[in-house]
Amino acid sequence: MQTLANILATSNPPLVDFKRTLDIVDEQLQAGRIAQPLDLLFEDLRERREEDPQDWASYARSCLGHPLRSLLHQDPFTYRAFAKPRGYAGDAVMMDYIYGLGEAGAAARGASPLGRAIFQHMDTRPSAKAVRYRRRLLARLVDQVAGRGGSSVLAIAAGHLREVELSQAVRTGKLQEYVAFDQDEASLAVVAHDYAHLGVRTMPGSVRQILAGKAQLGKYDFVYAAGLYDYLGEAAAVALTRRMFEMTRPGGSMLIPNFLVGARDTGYMESFMDWHLVYRDHADMQSLVNALPRGEVADCRIFDDPDNTITFLLVSKVAVVSVPTERSC
Ligand SMILES: C[S@@+](CC[C@H](N)C(=O)[O-])C[C@H]1O[C@@H](n2cnc3c(N)ncnc32)[C@H](O)[C@@H]1O
């Protein structure tokens, strides 16, 4: 039997007929094969999106009209993104599916055997690995800030704030203040339930309120917004970056992650998940830094996760040398 890999490798032009690809993946999933057809589907959709941007939107829509959709939507992760029970894809419950926390176990148990197998395979994809990397990085940075004597952290778009579980500084009570800010009150209720005993405080509010000056959040040694910029257009991203930097204490730092242009799972996300992010490259991240007061930026780094799926902008602020206010002469 010809495998999907063979068909895709030998076809000329390189992309076989769109419907035929979906038919083959459908057949293979029904035959109980999971990893290879799914990975090739992800790759095929990525290539189509990159090589044929003009027709991509209509390709993506036609995916949802193919019977393969009913198989892929048995995966709780794919289906939740598509169904958007909180009004948007990528809510904190979905992040828990990636972290294997919260409702992840119940979702797996409630799925069909095929859905469960696809769900497990989603964990191996670069986007899931990058999101887990982001969580570990956040916890490491919180610990570094605490190690340098910092005592306060602000998480904007905190979701369920799962990084606190990995932070030694939080567990050992080294921080005086850890604020979780999010517009989703159901997510903040989970944070309060799970982490209030660790000293975490929740604050409901939206980016819009921050930008309008209606959310007075204070100043912190570390300010970050994980999984938020992927939803912000240019103007809001620049304005929020300025506000986050204002909320960063002298000597403190801020972190802004964003899914990278060219991330390998984008085609699948935009088609079967109907999950559309704002992707940024290094130049885009640099332009966020360029919007900051130059004299106040002590250091700035832009780096990616090991699978080149999420890029991170880490900016530190100069420590102000205290100047006596009274004239000495
Ligand atoms: C992808 S989740 C990320 C959650 C968490 N930071 C993480 O990394 O797991 C996105 C979060 O951003 C929040 N969010 C999205 N848009 C927002 C806005 N305009 N203002 C405040 N929060 C927002 C959502 O409620 C959600 O909890």
C-alpha cells in the first residue's frame, strides 16, 4: 500500500490534490494509524499556507467541510479551540490540556479512543512543546528575579498561572507580591482556589482597561504577558509594551512571548481549529523595544524556544541611581 509519506514525497507538483490528502489522512486515522498521518497533515497544511497564501483561506474553510473534521474534532484540544466555549480559542483550560493539569485528565477520559490518541499526539507537536517551555521559562525568570532581591511579580493574561507550581521562590515564600491579572473571571477563580495559599492575588481586568489607564496595577520587579500578544494587533501591542515597561520597577524586567512567524502548526490551527493568532518575527519584537524610552532600557534579548515556535522578548530596565533632591552646594 502506498503510504501518505510516499504520495506526498513523489507527487508532482509537490502538493497532491487537497481533497486527496485529507481523504488519505482520514483513511489512515480510521485504520488506527495516528502519528504519521497527523504529522504529515500538519506539514501539508503548513506548506499549503506558505506556498499558496492567496488560496489558503479557502483551503482552510474547505477542511471543515471534509469528513476528516469529525475525526479530528474527537480530540478535545482541537474541538475546544474550534468551539470556543469562552468566546475565544486558547483559553486557560486549553493551556491546562497542554500542561496535563486541571481538566486535562477528564477531557482525555471523556474522549473516544481515537480522540484520546489524537489528543496524546497533540502533546508532541512543536506548539505544545513551546508552550510548556514558556511555562518553565516563566518560573525560572521569577526565581531569578527573587534571587536578585526582587519581591513582586505581575502576570498579565495570567490564565491559570500554572508557572507558579514550578517556581521555587513562590513555594518558599520569597515574593511579597504576585498578581494574576486576566479578563476571564472563571480563570481567576481557579487561580484563587489553587494558589491563594501561596500568596497569589487575583485582579480582574482587560488590556483595554490598562491602555485606558483604568486599571491601576502598580509597579513590579517582573512583569510578563504570556499568550496575550498572539492576539494583539500592532497598535495595542506597542501601547501595552510601553505600559508594561512603565509598570516595571527600575532594575526590573519584563517578558513578552509571541508565536513566531513560520511556526509549524499554524496551518492546522487555522484550518481544523479555527484558531488564528498574530504571529511575529524578531524584527516585529525589536520594533516593540524601539517604542520604549531608549535611556531606560538596560538590556534587551530576543530568543526562541528550541523548536523555533515561540519568540521571547526580555527587556530589563536601568536601575535609577538615587540622586539627592536637596542641592549640596
Ligand atoms: C493563551 S491563554 C494564556 C494563559 C497563561 N498566561 C499561560 O501562559 O498559560 C490567554 C489568556 O489571556 C487572557 N486574555 C486574552 N485577552 C485578554 C485581554 N484583552 N485582557 C486581559 N486578558 C486577556 C485570556 O483570558 C486567557 O486567560
